[in-house]
Amino acid sequence: MLKSLLVIMMSSVLVNNYVFSRYMGFDRMFDTSKKAKKVGSFGLLVTVVMVLAALVTWPLNAFVMEPLGLNFLQTVCFVFIIAGISFLAEIVIKKCFPALYTELGNVWPLILCNSAVLGVTLSNISAGYGFGESVFSSLGCGLGFLLAMWMFGGVKDRLEIAVPPKYFKGIPILLISAFIVSLAFYGFGGIIETIFA
């Protein structure tokens, strides 16, 4: 059981990385900060919101929505749940960690509108995961998002000192770089199952 949960989590981090394989939350890649601490804090915050969303949405879907035949309302309900979790996380961090709240600035709309958070909750249910699998998948997806943010922050730092051709400056070179990094993640495809076999 633990082995299958670790496979789900590690494949969510590396193989099924929501940023590079499903392009969810990809818009945040272009807004990554140069400060590694801020990127790390934002990535951990997204991870916490993903896990909390899985903890709330899976039981709601399994025990309320499916028995009543309300599956068509999943997306709407999950958006409201994610908004509530983001709001509560903002309040808790503002009260308990005021320095972190000040450092992060106004990132709450970024978390609320992050398609990866909603995508994880919907994908967990459509994949038929149980409660534990859903939580581990969400944790892996959040850590994969954090890893992608850190990696792309480093790529952006290197691109600032590089001198690309005139027509590749700006967004084109960022997209090409994202493609190359996503190929690196694609290379992990067969490794995860082999490691835990």
C-alpha cells in the first residue's frame, strides 16, 4: 500500500508534473521571482492548498455528490471550496506568520486562479483514486509545482545573462526553454515504476 502511494506521489512530482506535462499553472512560470525564498514560499503555499483541497473535495464527492447524482456540479463546488481554503490560509498566515504574509505580498489571487489546484482535485476523482491516493497525488503535484517553479526560476536567471537572437527575446525564448525543461521531465517516464518495483 505504501509503495503504491509513493509511486503515485513520485510520478506526480516527476512524470505527471502538472506544469510541464499538463500545462496547468503554467502561467505562474513566467511570473517567477528571482528570490528563491519567495518562490519556495509560494510553491509550498500552493502545495498546502492542493492537499487541503484534496482532503475536502474527495469526501464531499464520494459521500455527497455521487450518491445524490450531482457530479455535474463538481467544478463549481470545487472552485468555491478552493476559494474558501485559500481565504482561510490567507487569514491563518496573516495572523500566525505576519513576516511571511508581508514577504509573499498579494499572491492569494494567484493561488485562487491557479488552474493546477482545480486540475488536481478533478484529476484525482476522474482517476478513481481513493482518499489516501488523492492526498498523496495532491502532495506530489504540489511538490512538482514547487520543483518546476524553482527550476524555471534558474532558467530565467540564465536567460537574463544570455544573448539570444533578436526574434527570440522575451516570451519566445521562455517558451522554448519551458519546452526543453518539459522534455527533461518526460525522460522520467519509465524510471518511477522501475525504482519502486
